[in-house]
Amino acid sequence: MTASTSALRHCLGAAALWLAVSAQAADLPRGLGDGTGAGPLLTREQLRECVAELSRIEASHAEALKAHAALDAEHARLSDLGKQITDEAPGVDLKNVDAVAAYNAKVQAREQQADAYAAKAARLNAQGVALQAQRGAFLKNCDNRRFDARDAAAVGIGK
């Protein structure tokens, strides 16, 4: 097994981690509630920041889902390419230097693509971890907190 093949397999595990993070992020609160929750009353500025934070979280989540879909498509393409290369191997004339060199070039190109995929998967996982941190901060600071209806109207949200 080459290092790139190993990297691709590692990324499959990393993609599974992203799926777990993505599933948790799907539980994002869709608003600030009705303002009758527990805890101290949010100030108008805190409420404004909570609304902005929720918008940032939702935007980050949407962006991450798009990136994940693109990574899934790339994984499928790399898997298909790997299968094609493997299926082609028995037909390579080992006595023909040019045929062997052409086959090796295909293998090397796929390995480079697998390395690029691994880097993208690592970035996506870091993005998922950051999203979870944002979500945790929102839940701690904003979710189900009380706020004044006048403040809600002032920052542009309804009760």
C-alpha cells in the first residue's frame, strides 16, 4: 500500500468524523426561542451579538455542507479511478517500457490526487471542529435565554 492510498483510507475515517460533526451541527438552534428561557436577561447588545452569531453559524454550516458534498464527489471519483487503474494492471505489458511508464504515471497521478484529497478532508474536519465550538458557545451564551421584547424589536427579531 502506498502512502497516498494510506492517506485516502485515513481520510475515509476523517470523513466519518466530519459526518458525526455534521450530524450534531444539524441540531443547530433555528432561533433564539421566545425569550422566556432561564438565566439572566440578555442585554440588547448581547441579543444583537446572539443574532449575528446564529447567522454566522448557519452560514458556516451551509458552507461546510457544500464542501462535504464536493469532497464526497471527489472521493467517488478517486475510488473509480483507483478501480480503473487496478483493473488495468493485469493488461500492462511488463516487457514494454513505455507501457509500464504510462501505467506508473497514472498511479502516481492518482496518488497525488489522493494526497490533495487528504489535505481537503483535514481542512474540512478542522472546519467541523470550529463549527462545533461556535455551536457550543452559542448554546452556552444565547440559547434559551430571556430577552426583552423591546430589545428583540430593536434588533429586528420577533418574539
